[in-house]
Amino acid sequence: MSFLNWFNRHGAFFVALLFVGVPAVFAGDTTTIRLTDDGRLKRDPVFTDASGESLVYVVQENPIQLRLMKLNLKSDTEEPIHKDETRSEFEPAYSADGRVLSFVQNIGNLRWQLAIVDFKTGKRAFANVGPGGFSGLRSPAVFPDASRVWFSQANGGRQHLYSIDLDGKNVKQMTDFEGVTNWPSFTADGKRVVFSSSREGNYDIYVMNVDGTGLKKLTENPRQDIRPCLSPDGSQIAFTSSRDGNYEVYVIGTDGNEVTRITESSERDDYPAWHPDGKRLVTVSERKGRFDLYLLTVPE
């Protein structure tokens, strides 16, 4: 019997028993569910739409390939998104309604292109127009109205945020800061964007209006605060930080107050992604040297 089916049948009480002997599971949480158990290297989980029934993540298929995998939480089944693909694909991003998927695809030695799939129209676009063939391309994020995709791109010794339409055309530069600017995440109304930037020497989290005005720094820490992800209601930001010595997952209010540590382990916890209900997070967590997806409740 699969774990999820077992859990549904026997109840949350037995989750604690499942984790007996696993060191430092999650701080202040007794409802953690392990979603995978193969232990392979993973990254970039994201829910595919507002139903919360399935998510896509990236697995290290072999030493030279990253593969997109889709996990159906309702049926407890998973399959590759592109089963015959031999190139690396990673950092998937979906629109809130599941209509648009964007991801990064390898096209050569340290060269990447942006893939954009519109499931409604059936159109697929592959953009390769940046300096060096998008050599520094990272972190696509679909704008809330599914009209454009933002991404991070290296240019002139710095890394900025750009946007592009669904046809892979009309690239616009959205930021112009020193250092590296990465990991955009939007409020549902499309008015504000959260991101991480090294503009002041180390990675901190910022928020601004999408037109570039109203910039505000939300974290102030000598260690790295990276991979911010806004909750569906726009009130909280989940992020990864090394502020307490190793990579853990934290949540902070969009006003910059009330930082809460969500995970606590001697191993790595990373890549937080909100469940559409805004009450839970999926993380990639290392336990005993094995990497799997976990679904955990965020303390109120």
C-alpha cells in the first residue's frame, strides 16, 4: 500500500510513528508527510494549479541530467513530464490556473533556453535571445494574468530580472541593480514582486511594485536569504536561509516582521513552495543523506 493511501486510511496519529528514529524532523510540526521516498537529489517543487492535487519537481535522473517529474497526490502516482527527453530541464513555473508552464532547458555547454507552454492554445515557445544564449538564465515565474514570464538573466557582469511574452518575444528589462537579482515571485493581483538580491553584498529579500517603484528591503542578515516564495494570499513569504548555520526554511510577513523558522535539522531543507491552501509548504529536505519531498504545515 502506498504511503498516502496508508495515511488516508489510518490517520495523522501514526505520522509520528513513521518518523521515529529520524533525527530532527521539523520544528513545531507533527503533521509532516513525506511525499517521496527514493532519496534521489531533488529540487524546484511547484504545484501545477489551484487544486493542489499535483505538483512538478526536478530529480537528478543521472549525473548529467535533471528531469521534470509530475507527482499526483490524489492517486499517489508519478511520471516524467517529458519521458523521452535527454536534455536537462529544471525550475518549472506554472500560472495559478495551470494554463501556462515555463521552465529552463539545456541547449549546450552552460547554455540554456526558456521554454514556455500554453496549454490552452497548444503553443510552445523556446526563447534564446539573451547575451551568450541565455547562459545565465534562471528562475522563470509566470505573471499572474499569464500574459508574460519573468526570469533572471546575466548581462554585463550583473544579473537582472526580465520579462518576455508567451511567444518568446518582446524581452523587457525589469530591474537594474548591482550584483545578482533572482527568484521573482508575485502577489496574486500582479502589483508587487518579491525577489532576492545581492545588491548590498549578500543575498537579502526585497519587495517592490512591478513597475520598479516602492522598493523595500525585508531581511537584513549577513548570511544568504534566497528563493523567496509568496503565499497565495500575499501575506507571507517562505524562503531558504543559512542564517542559523545551515540551510533551513523560514517564513516572514510581507511587512518584514515576524520571521519564523519552519524546519530544524543538521541537514539541508530547501526549495519551499506553497500549497494553494496557503497553510502548507512543500520542501526538499535531506534526511540521513537522502533527499525527498515533504509536505508540512506552517504554524499559525
